[in-house]
Amino acid sequence: MTVLVMQDVRKMRGRGTRTIPVIRGISLSIERGEVVLLKGPSGSGKTTLLALAAGLLVPDQGRVCLDGQVLGELDPEQSRQVRARKVGFVFQRSNLFAHLSALDNVLVSAALAGMDSATAMEEAIGLLKSLAMDAYADRYPSELSGGQEQRIALARALVHRPALVLADEPTGNLDSVSGRAVTEALFNIARSRNAAVLVATHDSRLEDIATRDLNIADGVIIPDSP
Ligand SMILES: Nc1ncnc2c1ncn2[C@@H]1O[C@H](COP(=O)(O)OP(=O)(O)O)[C@@H](O)[C@H]1O
Ligand SMILES: [Mg+2]
């Protein structure tokens, strides 16, 4: 089943007369169960493309369809709801709430997605177990290592069983060993739940665990050389 379809998406960014085309006609589609790496140099448009995929940015032209819904046809509140229920995000920094325990950080995301609290708790505990973080459920972010924080961020991104997981340089702040472990955990859990994953990364060490690569340069997808 197709989770994400982008059709000839174009986006300018900037202000007033100083706008530049950042995404210049991108079409792609991603199926459930796929783990797709989005590779490209800094400034090529990776973060912008992820924001368009999630409906955080609206394209100037073209169409983005997420799990059967055309994002441009939704009002802001509908768009927020679709995002909260269908998308999970992982960023370079964990962005955990410093005043909430690891478990509560995960439960916030479940609550925003409208999960009932019993199911949310069951899912959250199950995920913390599969990420080997259940012993840290009551810890605060300042009491966790970078790799542990990022595992909590993964649980937060996955707890509501999103159709699409978007990860923006998720290993950028980690050493290579914990970076690889975190990414493998993300890919394995997402696959076992039949979610689609789109990961923007510079990290070529992740290539062997992805199902497919997309190369972006200057706002367009570069076809594979034969
Ligand atoms: N909010 C913004 N306003 C103006 N230009 C932006 C904004 N965000 C990104 N850009 C520009 O868009 C281009 C692509 O940025 P980005 O999507 O962040 O690329 P990447 O994630 O691949 O580094 C860059 O030239 C960047 O300067
Ligand atoms: Mg970026």
C-alpha cells in the first residue's frame, strides 16, 4: 500500500523578492514496509522535502498525498490531526521535554494522536522494552546518554503506529556505533509494523539497511546512473 505520493512538487522559500526555488519538481512514492534514504548535500532540500511530506509546508505547485489524503485540501486543524495520527518524527536532536520522564515524553505523542491512555501505556512500555529502554522509563532526559535519548525519541515517533516515519539526520549527533544501533532499531520496528520510513541522511553507512535510495541535488531527485 502506498503511504506517500508527491507529484511534481515545487516550493520556493525565503521572503519578499529574496525567494529561491528550493524544491523544483519532485515526484516520488513510498510504500508501506519501505525504508528509503534521502541523500544529498547540505542545502539540497532534504529538510524542506520532509516538511512538505508531513504537511508542515504547503507546496506552491503539485500535490502531496499522505495515506490517501491530499494534504493541500485540508484546513490547518485537519492537517495537524493527520500529522499527529499518521506521522512520526525523529530529528537530529532528540528534542525531549526536559521536565518529563522518558515514559511521559512518549505518552505525550500518543495523547496528541488521540490514543486512549491504556493502549498508549501498553504501546509505550512495549516499545521501551524492544528498545532496551524499559529500565530508564522514569529517568529524565538529563540523566540519559545521547544514544538513550534518541531511543526515547524513536519510541515517541512510533508509539501511535504512524503510517509514515520521517527522520531528519537522526544519527547526526551520535557516534557511529550508537548511530547505527539507533537506526537499525528504527528500521526494524518500522518494518515489523509495516510503516514507511523516509530518512534524510549523510550517513552512507546506513545504505545496506535501507530498501532504496533517493539522491537529491538542488531541489530535484537525481536518477540512478545505469
Ligand atoms: N525558512 C527558510 N527560508 C529561506 N530559505 C530557506 C529556509 N529553509 C531552508 N531554506 C533554503 O532552502 C535550501 C534547502 O534547505 P534544506 O531543505 O534545509 O536543505 P537540507 O536539509 O538538504 O540541508 C537552502 O538553500 C536553504 O538555505
Ligand atoms: Mg536538513
